[in-house]
Amino acid sequence: MQNLDGPDSPELFSFYPSSKGNALGRRSRTEMMVDVLRAVRGGAVLPTRVMYRSNLSWSVCQGLLKHLTAKGLLETRAEGERRLIVLTPKGSLALGEYCRAAEEIAV
């Protein structure tokens, strides 16, 4: 997996190997949450942009955004009539630790 900086880097759309050997390579909930954090790390973005960058349906994305916001990893800011999603310092730390751990255990 390439480590390119920027919100549109190819790693946002990578598929994870399935732990159950499923040919579809479905992501776990944790992997989807990491994709959401990666989608937001480039700066404040709209919820629909997070949905597209993390390749999720609207309802799944909304549920993950609520969960990550409740955990303090993301926050919502109002800018006029728009609702922007921002990565918190705690979210940035969690994403960094996850990526370091994934590198360590990768084959």
C-alpha cells in the first residue's frame, strides 16, 4: 500500500483481505472506521465527501460518523449552513497508531 499524503490518495480506496477468506474482500467495521478517519485527515470535509472517499453507503457512513464523533476522534463544525467533519488530535493519534501497528504485522 502506498503512503501518499492528501485526501485523494489511492490508499483510501484499498480493499482489505478478508479474515474469513471471503472472495469479495469485505472490510471489517474497524477497517471502515479507519477509512473514514483517512478521508477526513486532509482537512475539514463535507459528510458526503467522507462517504465517497471511504466508499460507504450513506447510512453506514452516518452511523460511523456518529460513533467516531462520540468517541472524540472526529468533530463537527458549522460553517454557515454547511456541516464540516474535522479530525481531532485524538483521532489523528489513533489513526497514526493503527497505521504503525498495521505496518508492523503486515507480511
